[in-house]
Amino acid sequence: MKPKLLDLFCCAGGAAMGYHEAGFDVVGVDIKPQSRYPFQFHQMDWQEALTILDLSEFSVIHASPPCQGYSVTKSLSQSSAPKLIPVVREALQEIGKSYVIENVSGAKSELINPIKLRGNMFGLQVQRDRYFEVNPWIMSPPVVPISGSCSSHRGKNRLHTGDGFITVTGCNFLVDEARQAMGIDWMIGKELAQAIPPAYTRWIGEQLMNVCFGEEVAA
């Protein structure tokens, strides 16, 4: 039987797909409807989920609290937006399960010993720096220097050939190219703009499989 992972603040399931590819049975929770979420989904508040769902079924809990309060990007930054990382961490630590908390670069100081992941570490054509607090602690992947550049055409970020990449934010990109760049084939534009590339959580999930379960799951 696959270990189960609870995916809080799941949005359209970029993180979920990576964990699924790593071998987890994933269940998503989000306060907004997510019609394209690729796995079992509950529409509810994250705190409600931690109260109502049978947490004994889950081996790991992933949480991606809203990033707007931490974002350094003007179009996303909202000074009045909630900064939920401390309260989410407190709740997860009280539960006592292995957990992952993910957020943007502006939240780095809020996270404990975060791991930084970037698209070029996984051969993606998007950079999308994200930070992950992982308990139990896991190793970071090797740092890969950035090569290539991002260009635009008629106001849209466009993929270069070869080592190029695009920036997938707002609506300043082509959906088909963003899907290709991020390794996501089921999301629409606004979902891609917020998504975690599955390659990131596949890597984290594989490390958690080894650290938490070892040969038990491999067998």
C-alpha cells in the first residue's frame, strides 16, 4: 500500500503530481474549487481539514500557504495578505507527522533550514525559485548555474531554443509554452502562474520515501 500524503492549499495540483510520481497516494485540500486537481480533493479550509479528516491515514503533510504576503513581486505582493507559515508550522508540529512547507523567496526567513529548488536543477525551462522546509531534514540537490535567457515577443515571454527559459507569471506567457517549460500538461494560465513544478516535489518525495520508509516501500 502506498503511503498517503495530505496536500494543503493544493491549488491545481503541481506539487501533488510530483508526490504522486514519487510514489505517494495524494489527497488535496483547498478552500477554492479545483476542477483540474488530478487526485482526490476536498474543498475546505486547511484548519477544518486538520480537524475533520482522519490524519492517522497520512504519513506526510505538505502545505503551501498563500504567498501574496511574502511576495517581492509588485503584482503579487499584498501587505494586508495573511502570513500563515508560523501558524501552519505550529499546527503540523503538534500533529507530529513528517511535513513540508513551501513558499516563495520572500518567505525564506520564515522557514526553518529551507531547501531552495530551481527549475534548471531538473532540466526545466523555467527558473521559479521555491523554498521548502522539510521535516525530517533532507539533502539539497546540487546547485546548477543559470544559463540561457528569457526573451519576449509581442509582449509575451517566449521560449528560446536550447538553454532558454520563460517567466510564468501573471498572464505574460503562452500557455502551451508554459506547460512545456514547467512539465505540467493539465493546467490553464492562471493555474500555471501559481504552480509548483512537479519535478520539485517528486525530488522531495523520493527523499522522504528513503528517509521515512526506506526498504519498506521499495519492497
